[in-house]
Amino acid sequence: MSMKKTDLEKHLAKKLDGKLKSGAIPQRFGQGAKAVAAKAEAKPKDAAPKLVQLTCKLPADLAQRLRDRAVTVEGGVNAILTQAATLWLDSTAVAEQKK
């Protein structure tokens, strides 16, 4: 004798309920959560600074000069642009203080 659709659904729900009740509690809950929190606190606080992607348009000749210079500098274009931006911001801050 075949079962009705509703009886089949009830039977599947009971099977699922049994699986959920018999399953173990994942480590991310309960006692395992303390271990995860301890790992997060153990990470060094003086990690490398977060890098943010920045997009800009430069004239072709300036971009080529940057690429040529980046070959000789450790860190590449990122290091050159970081240094240039830092120097520029520092010089404008000094100029504003003089006013």
C-alpha cells in the first residue's frame, strides 16, 4: 500500500528531527567557543597595517616613469606611491601650519 503525500512528509520530518537530536554540538558553540575566543586574543596586535586599494588616472608618461622606477625599489609601485603621498601630505601640513 502506498503512502499519502502528507504521510510521506511527516515521515521525512520525523527522520530529520531524529538526525538533529542525535547530532553532536559543533565546537563553535559551548566549550569550543572559549577556545576560538582565546585564539583570537592570542593574535599579535601589531600586525601589518591594512592596505586599501586606490585607483587613479595618471598621464601615460608619468605612469611609465613610475613603472621604470618601481623596478629598482623594493615594494614596487605601491612603495613609491606610499612614499610620495606621505611626503606630499607632510609638506602640505607644514605649509598649512605656517599660515
